[in-house]
Amino acid sequence: MKKALITLLSAVSLSAYAGEVISKEVLPPPPCFNAGELQLDAFGSYLFDESNDLFGGGIGLNYFFTQNIGVGANWNIIDSEHGTTFGTQDFGDTTLHDTSLDLIYSIPLGPTSCNALYFMGGMGVFMDGETTQSYNAGVGFEHR
């Protein structure tokens, strides 16, 4: 009798559970690019003048006010082993330090895409004992 009662109660509870419909709401993924975002970058660089190809690299810190518009501050070290001239300044055989402040415009490639094109431009200074004003511009692709 006990066995039959346990079996009957188990069957009733299983059938009650089997008949329950569970609803799961599917939420869209959060955007990859947001306003109020702070980024730390590492990058490589290439500069050219009349006689040299110059390579370097550095770090940058960016802040985005909106999903598309931000500012960035960069510090770039450039190896000028054969000497170079920017504007009227001859830097000779040295390592250059380039600091710049840029305006950045980012274009995400869709509302849920984690890929974006960006355009940047700004100004800064080359330093090696003496300073020379610099201007820069660039385009890029970002994937997150």
C-alpha cells in the first residue's frame, strides 16, 4: 500500500511538473562601444621624412564622451638612428619622444557589432632637448 501511494504521488508530481511551461526572455547583447568609456592603448608607429623610415611605439589613454566622439593622449618613442628633420628642427641620431592630444571619431559597424572604424587627428610636440610642434592624423580598425 505504501509503495502504491508513493508511486501515485510521484506520478502526479511528475505530470504536474511536465505540464509547466517555462518562459525565457532573450535579451539583446550589450553594445561593445559606450559613452563614458576609458581605454588604455598600446600601438606601433611609422613616420617618414625625406630620407628616413622611422619606427616606434607607445601607449595612449582615451576617453569617449559619446559612443562616437572621444579624446586621446599618446606618448610615442621613435628610433631615429640615422637622424631626421621635422620642420626646421634637425634631431640627428637620437630617440625622439612624441606626445600628442587627439580628437577621435569612432564608427561602430552596426548596433551590436564589436567592430569599428575610427578617424583621429591632433597635434603635439617632438622632444629631444629641444621641441618641435607636430600634427598627426590616422585611420584604423578596432575589434573587441
